[in-house]
Amino acid sequence: MMGIKGAVLSIIRATREKKIIPVEKPVSEQKMLEGKVALISGGSGGIGISIAKELHSCGCKVILGGTNAAKLEKCKEQFSDGGVESVIFNLSNTDSIVPTIKEAEGKFGTIDIFVNSA
């Protein structure tokens, strides 16, 4: 049985002998989606806005998709620190889906996550 002190000394010796440099990269749970972009259809509804808030709190940029422009703008106001955009997104009109996704991509340059809560 080595104990903590012995284990630490072993690690230090190993890093010196093999020129291994330990690199710490702590990942904050609050920012684990930093730099990601999420598109949420139904983003102005209760479940959609809740998902948006959680993703945003984890560092994600969010694009709210919905059919009511006024409601989308009201939802965007809940995010005072920015990082949230919106698009008119009507999934029942299949011809508009691809152009809407391209419009959404233009907001932040990409879409990494899609949530269908419509």
C-alpha cells in the first residue's frame, strides 16, 4: 500500500524521467457547451424556452425557432446578455425548412445542435 504521498512522488518522478508534462484542462459544467450553436424549433414555447435557457447557461449560443415573430422577440428579451437569435421556423411548411436552416446558420455561422420541441 503506497498512500497518497507515495503516489504523488511516483508521479513526479515519472514526469521528470520521461519528460511528461501533465496538462490540466478543467471543464466547467457551466460552460461545457462553450462555442456551440443550438437551433431549437418550438423555441418560444414553454419546453423550448426552458431548453434554450439551459443550453445558454452552459455557454451555448441559441437560435430560437418559432412561427410567431412577436413571441420570439419576447423570448429573446429573457436573455439580456446576448448570444440568442431567432428565426421564423414553420415545420409544417416543408419547402421552407432548408432555407430557414440556412438563415439560422447565418446567425452564428453554424449549427451544432438541433432540438425539435415543436
